[in-house]
Amino acid sequence: MKKLFTGILLLIVFLSTSGTNVFAAQNDVQELVNEANQKIQALIVVAKQDAKEVMSNDSLTELEKEVLVQAIADQLVVETDTLAADAIANARALGYNVVCDYKEVKIGDLIILVDPLRVGGW
């Protein structure tokens, strides 16, 4: 009887500590996603401001403005894709699935898709 009780007690202790690890990992992944999304949002703000400055620069031709805004948008896509890919890989290493929820962002006269993240499961 003592062995059965000890076995059950050990099982309860094991399950309670492994559950803590699962919740800790889930919190780590959510923090990882939140941090990546904050960085993505900051990049969007900077890109919008840069594009606004280009568009209001009267010394540039319309073609020059278009080219510069396109370069800003292209750089934004590269940077946000890199951040998203890193966060997805790090979450996957912890056993979680993080997915992109693309949203439209207007940069100058362009509409581009950037990829905020969310935890999709494990």
C-alpha cells in the first residue's frame, strides 16, 4: 500500500512540474511573439514616416519619390519577413506553431502586406 501511495505521489509531483514547464514555455513563446510584433510595428511606423518625408520633399520628381517609397516598402518587407521567420523558428524549437496574419499597410501610395504573428498551437 505504501508503494502504491508513493507511486501516486511521485506521479502527481511529476505531472505538476511538467505542467509548469509547459506553461513557462507557452509564456516564453507568447513573449517572443509579442516582442516580434512590437518590433514589426516600430518598423512600420518608421517606414510610414520615411515615406511621408519623401512624398513631401518638393525637390524630388514624382518618379524619384516613387522609387524611394518603393525602396522603403521593399526594405520594410525584408525586415518584417526576417523578424517573423526568426520568431517562427524559435517558437518551433520550443514545440509551438506561430503563424503570420498578414495585414495591409500603406506606405506612401503603396499598399503592402506585413506579417504580424500569433501563436497557432503546438
